[in-house]
Amino acid sequence: MENSNSKKIISISEIITLMGSGYTRTNTARNYNSEIGCIQDYYDLPKDQVRLLFEHPKLVSVKTTKVIAPTFTLVDDTAENVDNVATTEPMFNETPSVIPGVTTNEDIEETNTSNNTIEAWQ
């Protein structure tokens, strides 16, 4: 049986890692999540000892990183990552072009811009 008067050895890097994993300082903290836990319960410390722990200069500004579990599964189905991607016919027979100021597939007049070279401006 461990002596109850023995001091616990707690590393600063471990505290920072736990806080980055979503652990809060105490179980009464605002963002406390019982599924993740808190530093107080992890090290079985009273609340006043947790307060002393976080008075260390390297731990004063350490905040809990909020862990957000995604509610979806993302599947990368792009052509370069999938072996058996079915190819389809292109929707348009001609190559679409992007022209500033034109928002639909309107017919526009093409102008010859070859005279607008740097030599023409000099």
C-alpha cells in the first residue's frame, strides 16, 4: 500500500498534454466533460491543490482544448485516390471559358487583344 504522505510526481508536459486532450482543471469547470475527465480526478487531488498546481508560470495560461467529435465520416472519393472511378461523358462538348463580367453562357463578341501588348503602350 502506498504511503498517503508521499508526494505525487506530476510533469508539466503531461498536464499540457492532458489539457490539450480536453481535460479540464476540475470537475466543476465550465467545459467539464465526464467522458474525458479533469486534472483533479486524474491525479486524485483536492481542488486547492489543483489551484496551486496551475499557479506555476508554465501552467498559468494553459487552457483546455475543446475536443469536438465529428458527427460524420468523410470519404475521399476523388479520382486520384480511388482506383475504380467510373468516367462519365462531359456535360458540354466545348471547353467552357471564364470571362469576367459574364455570369451565364451568353454569346459575347471576341475582340483581338494582340494590339494591347507592352510594345503598343510604349
